[in-house]
Amino acid sequence: MARARKFCAYRRVERAYTRRSKFTEKSFVKANPNLKIVRFEMGNQAKKYTHTLNLKIKGDMQVRHDSIESARQVSNRHLEADIGKNDYFLKILVYPHHILRENPLAAGAGADRMSTGMKCSFGKPIGLAARLKNDQTVFQLKVNKNHLEAAKSAIKKASYKLPGSWRTEVVTSEK
């Protein structure tokens, strides 16, 4: 598998061009990369909580599945250490469907013998990305009032792992 390119190559949300067909000759994408997100829901789902924290994006963007997974790991580890395993509920609300592709071209001495040029330049799949619209919620964290500060810091640490600018919205629900 090719190494990950810089994020600026995939930041813009353009028209999806990843045709998958039941007929293999009409399918442009020959293989789907494996999803790196291990779990979409963590914590105690059955418990009732008083506060909900939403991590929302500012602007349209694509976010890779490995950055979503690293944000999940950081926030979950912080929450388990500060709050405990049964006093929060964290949920990822997006799913990375879009397939990222790359047609690598070599540069430098001897590159003319390695490159295949632009013939059949659709590219090889190198990863998955979630397409996000402006003000879309990516992470939702539910806690009680006594754990609100730890939850805010966990959501903030998760936003550091994600590209772009983010904002946290706190919603209070009455019991």
C-alpha cells in the first residue's frame, strides 16, 4: 500500500468519482481499502446523561479514516482515565465512504523507466475519507454535569487530531 499523502491533496470536497459496479469491467475502483475505525460507540449507552457535547466542523472538508480513528483513541483514553468506563457515552456520527486514489509519478534521475505516465490514470485506492459539510457533527459525547470539564478537554484533544477548524457545542437536556 502506498504511504499517506499530505492532507492538502484531499481537502477539497469535489464530485465523487469512485464508481463501483456489479460488473467488474465497468467498475473503476478494483479494491476497497480496509476501514481503520475500530469502534463507533464507546462507553455506557444505557445510562441517562444530562449534558451532550457535539464536535462540529467549520467549513466543508474531507477527513481521512485514520485521523478519525486517532481522534477517537485520544478522547476515549482521556475519558477512561478521568471519568471511568461507565460514566460517559461517545459516538462517531460519520462513516468514511469516499475512496481516495493516487496515481504516483516519480521525479528525479531514472524516473522515466519507472513511471507509466497518464495512461489509465484513474489511480490506486490508498484510503477512505468522510465527506463533511459545514456545521456537521462528527463526535457526540454524553456525560453528567460533574464530569463536564473532563469531557470538554477530551473533545478538545480529539479536535487536535482532526484537520481543519472545529467548535464544541454543549447541549443541556433536562431529566
